[in-house]
Amino acid sequence: MKKKHSYCAGQNKIGYSFILPSLIGFLLFMVYPIFNSFFLSFMKWNMMKGLSASKFIGLKNYFDVFDNEYFRAGLLNNFKFVIMAVPLLIILSLVIANFLNMNIFGRLALRAMYFMPYVATITAAAVVFSALFHPEFGPINGVLRMIGFTDPPKWTASIKWALPTVALFWIWKNIGYCIVIFLAGLQGISSTYYEAASIDGAGKFSQFIHITMPLVSPTTFFLTITSVISSFQVFAEINVMTKGGPGTSTVTIVYHIFDKAFRFFDMGYASAVSWVFFIIVIAITAIQWVGQKKWVNYV
């Protein structure tokens, strides 16, 4: 018995040795920065001057957050982005996944094609997308002029169209991931449901509404939560395509945090914005979690 105990203890030590590098990295680069940012949110600290120049100012950073016009613009743009992008992403993903779940020619190749944008480098993809939607020399506006549009949109150079253009890119970039997750959910639905519905005379559209959508609702809920969080965290697309402009039309909270922290080196204020942002995201996720009880069906 003693030998068995020492053997298990040795096995545990080997296991812990394997996870130790990841654990150290997690503590150093995730846990410590989180607690440090909370501490810094109560400080006035310019990163370039060092910790010796820091000063405790209490809740002033948090009051400044809500007084800052860029934060308010970023929060409004984030909500606009969610409303524009997430419903369209979920609907398109489900429709396309349902189509790719059918026994059609070349469906494996189509699945790979839809997933390719998701694995592409976001910076390179955003640069290409910006070139396609260039207001003067882009091929998109070139085609629009050819078919009769004398004054096509200015896209990222327009206050009206900049945020929708970024949202369009975000949808294109993430739709492949959502399609794959929906495909996994669709393939878990038993074919007997559809066979019984066909016998009762239900058409394809009716089957989709009354069978597919209810049974895939847990997957829809998962993708809705993750997509909303991801859309609130949009940054690289903004940084590459618009830099928050024109004006404040594409400023988001994460871009505002980056701007304050790494352009103006005001780490205390940026940390306060981060914690306010965290609370907002948690609150929205909690609302979604409570609301899912009314429309998600767990079979």
C-alpha cells in the first residue's frame, strides 16, 4: 500500500511538472496584470515616468471615464457594432451551415473556403479589405461606378459608412468559425425528426423553423454570447482600417484603452476604463444568460 502511495505521488509530481510552465505563464501574464491593473486604476501614473512618479488619487480615474467624450463615443459605437454585426453573423452562419450540412456537390471544399478567412492573419486581411473598399481606387467602388452609381460610398473615409465597413469585415472574418460550430450542432440532430415532419407534410422551410432552429438553439446561444463579447473587443480591425476615425465614428472602448495607455501613457485612466468595460461585458453576458431560459431548448 505504501509503495502504491509513493507511486501515485511520483505520478502527480510528473504531472505537475508538465503543467508548471503554463501555470507560471498564466500567473505572470494573466493573473498578475489583472490585479495590477486594478491597483493602477486608483493611481495617477504616466508609464514613461516610472512607479516612483505615481500618485494615489482614489476614484478620480473612474469619474474621468464617464466624463470623457471618447469613452462615451466608444461605448455607443460598441453597441452600434453589436447591433449591426452580431445578428447578421448568427443568421448568415446558421443559413450557410444548414446549406453545407446537405448532401451537395463540393460541400467539403465549400466548408474549407468559408473557414479560410478565420485562420488568415487579421492585419493582412484588414489591409486587403481596406484596399478593396478604397473610396477612390478600390475595385468595389469601381464596379459600383460601372453599374451606374455616380457617387458610391466613401466606406472607411465616411463617418456614415466607416463603422458598417468594419462590421462587414468582422463578419467576413468570423463567419467561418460560426459555421463550423453550427455544423457540429446540426449534425447532432437526429434525422428521425425530419423524416417524421416530411411524413406529416412539412416542407423544408417549415422543418428549418420548427425543428432545426429550436434544436440548435443551445449552439445559437453559445455563439451569441461569444460573438457579443468578441464584437465588444474589436480592436485590430479598427487599428488597421480606420484608426478610430473619421472623427470618433469608429472609436471603440478597447481602442480608447489602447490610445490612452500606449499613446498618452496614462496607465491609471486606461486601467479604470478596462475595469468599467469588464463590468459592462459581465452585465450584458448576465442578461443574456437570464434571457436564454425563454428561448433555448436543451433536449
